Amino acid sequence: MPSLPFDDENLPLFTVGQVSSMLEIQQAFLRRLDALGVVQPSRSSGGQRRYTRNEITVVQYVVRLADEGMTLPAIRRILELEMRLRELEAECDALRAALLESRRRPDREFLPGAESTLQPGSRRPH
């Protein structure tokens, strides 16, 4: 069965007016988020902002943080740090998987004492 356009969470379908109505926020707030680089939707060929479902979820999160008293520059920084954390976790998972795979192959040399029980997706205790 073919997928419908609205099934794609990354397809920019929603206008500023639609998003502001859905989330019950001012259109000016959405434009401010874009101007400050907090949530930057793509633009239609006519220059109108178009939001994806994922971006709408981020806007909801931003609204919650703003309601808790955070400034928009602070929220932008939080979003940047959360994205970086996700990238580093993915990198760690990939490295753990590569390490496990290399340990399964006896033709590779290892550092003494490098035995570990780490599995992909697991975390070292702090």
C-alpha cells in the first residue's frame, strides 16, 4: 500500500497558521523561533514557512521550556546540546559494536587488559 504524504514525519506540510492553531500559540512566536535559530522550518517556493511533524514536536517542547521560564537563547543551546548528545551516543554505540566484532575475530591484536563485557547500547557505570 503506498504511503501518504502526511505519513512522513519530515515532510514540510504545515503552515505557520496551521501550527499556531494546533498548538494554540501566536504566529509571531513561531517567527521569533525561526529568527533566533531555535526552530527553522523549510520554506515553500513562495517563501512561506512549512513545518514538519518533527518540527512541530520540537516547537511543543520549546513552548514547555519557555513556560518554565527559560529564555529562547537558552532553549536553543539546550536543543544543540541534546542533538550533540544523541550524536555522541550513536558514535559510542557504533564503536562498541565494532569493538565487539573485532573481539570475535582472532586475527586482530588487542591491547592487554582490554577485555570488556560492554554490549552495543550499554553504558559504563559512573
